[in-house]
Amino acid sequence: MGRDGVGCGNIFELTPRADGSWIETVLYTFQGGSHGAFPTGGLVLDPDGNLFGTTNEVSPSGCATVFKISGTVLTTLHNFNCSSDGSGPYTGVVRDHAGNLFGTTYAGGVSNKSLG
């Protein structure tokens, strides 16, 4: 359970039906821990159908994550350390043609000065 008794967020897929309604499928439910909690921003899709995104919190060993989801399997690509490499990405990532991911964090960095 996340803060204030709410869940930690989901990744979902909406598939259209012929009648115009939609079917929701939950691909992944965040539980906190090393895979993160409270996903932020959007998702980016690669040519192989993998999705990439960010979470805003991790416990107990970091401040946020960048993740990849393939089908229903989530892989944590990076755990931010709340210090020199940043914390709190409030947006997703973008991907270039070579497959590199780029993003921003709200706090941390070389001077490690938090705004909040």
C-alpha cells in the first residue's frame, strides 16, 4: 500500500471493442520496493513493443526508478540514489533512434539541493 492508504499505481492497456467500448487490462501493479511506486509522466514505446517510464518513489533503497515493461514483466533499469544522480522524475523519458533514454529529475544532482 502506498502513502495515505492508496495503491502505488498501475500500468494499463485499453483495447477497443467493435461496439465502441473499451477493455482495460492491468499489465503491472506497482508495490513499491525496488520496482518503484507512483509512476509519473507518460510511457514511450520502442519498435519491439517494450514500454519505458519512470516512478517517483522507491523504498527502501532509492528515490525513483526508470523501468521497462515487456508484456507484464517489469525490469528496473535504474534506481536513482536521491543525491548526485537525482530524484523525483515527474515526467517520463524519451527515446532516440539508437535506443538511448533521456529524462529529467525534479531534485538532486551535483549540488544535491532539493526544492521541496
